[in-house]
Amino acid sequence: MRGFCGYYCIVANIKVTEELQDAHNRLEFLPHINTFDSYKPHVTIAYIKKNPVTRKLIIDDLKRKLVGKKLKALKINYGYKK
């Protein structure tokens, strides 16, 4: 890809739960640079070629399948070890 101007970023916003906020608060103790004013959990799902029809189809499908659903983390991945 030569940049992202020809693409849409499909993002799912996540409701902040007590457990998620607690995890975020604990991670803030690690050395880091905070570039955002507030905590807004989200998941980047995909980058797609800029096509409004395709974008709408994907978002509508994801909304039908995921809005209001609870998803449980199965494990935590701290990075790949060779």
C-alpha cells in the first residue's frame, strides 16, 4: 500500500467495562507516552479499498453480528518469542 488515503479503516468501538478499565489503568503504570486525551477502547478490524458500498455492507454485517454481544478474551499475547 502506498499510504492509506485510498482506504477506509473499519474500527469497532468497545464499551468500557469495569474489568477493561481496570486493565487499562494497570497498563498505564508501564513506561509509555500517552498521545490521547481519553481512553476509548477499539479494535481495528480491517483496511479496505475506498468503496462506500463495500464499506456499508461490511459495517452493516458487523453490526448485525456484534452490536450488543459480549466477547470474552481467551488469552493475552505479549508478543511472539522466537
